[in-house]
Amino acid sequence: MSKKPFIILSVLAGLTLAGCGEKGPAEQAGEKVDQAVEQTKDAAKEAGEKAKEAAEEAKEAVDEAAQKTEQAVDKAVEEKQESGEEKPDSAQ
């Protein structure tokens, strides 16, 4: 039996295993794409959280303004009634 096929297979196997440890351009590009996707996901999640917080703050501000408006209207109606003027017609 000849040792030549065994030697060729051994060399090929060694080259194949040696190549597994190194990253080629495709693998490096793939890793960069993966990192970019993760960074984009993180940024989108953070932006969503900030938008939610801003919406909650806006809601609170609108609620507060509505309460102040209601109080001002109630006070104006009360003052008008106390001054002896006509009562507002609530049927309008």
C-alpha cells in the first residue's frame, strides 16, 4: 500500500484545521454586520423608552393644564353667580 494518499489526506486535513482558526473577510464582515444590528436594536429600544417617557410627561402636563382650566372656569362661574349676574344657561 502506498503512503502517498495518506500523506495527501493528512496535509489537506491539517490545512483545513489551520484555516478554521482564522477569520476570513466574509466572517469579519458578518461580525461587523451583527454588531451594527445589535447597536441599532439597542438604539431603537432606548429611543422607544425615551419616547414613552416623553409621552407620559406630556400627558401629565396636559392633565395638569386641564385641571387648572377647570378650576379657572369654576371660579369664574362662581364669581359671576356671586355678583348677581345671570346664571349661565347650561342647556346651550
